[in-house]
Amino acid sequence: MPFVELETNLPAGRLPSGLAQELCAAAADILGKPAERVNVTVRSGLPMVVSGSAEPCAQLLVSSIGVVGSAEQNQRHSARFFDFLT
């Protein structure tokens, strides 16, 4: 059962409507899992600093047994999640 957590310093009002459900569908596709098994959490408005900057930022945490682990898998998945989020 994959767990996907998106954390951002953007306020909730600046996030697209339906982001959690769209992220769920994208994660299911990217990880090859049924959407019914994917758990997504979106946390907004967090105090965050990335690389010394508090400019708008986000981080995505993905956990899924047997799907993330090898460097090749992580590179493929990371690229697809990056495309989705940008």
C-alpha cells in the first residue's frame, strides 16, 4: 500500500482544487498500483526552508514496498512525479 505525502509552504488557497485526488491518480499510474490502495496526504502552509531559502517549495515523500528501492526505479519515479508537480 503506497503512502504519498506532499508537504509545501504554500497556503492551501494557492494549491489547485482536487490536488490530493489528482496526486493519488498520478501516484497509482506511476507506481503501477490501484488508486484504491494509494494513501495521499497533502500538508500546506508549513514553515519550510529548502537550500537556505523560504521561497515557495515542496517536498514529496513516497513509500511503497517493492516499487521504490533501486536507483533505476527511483530515477524513473522521481522524474514522473516531478513532471506531475511542475
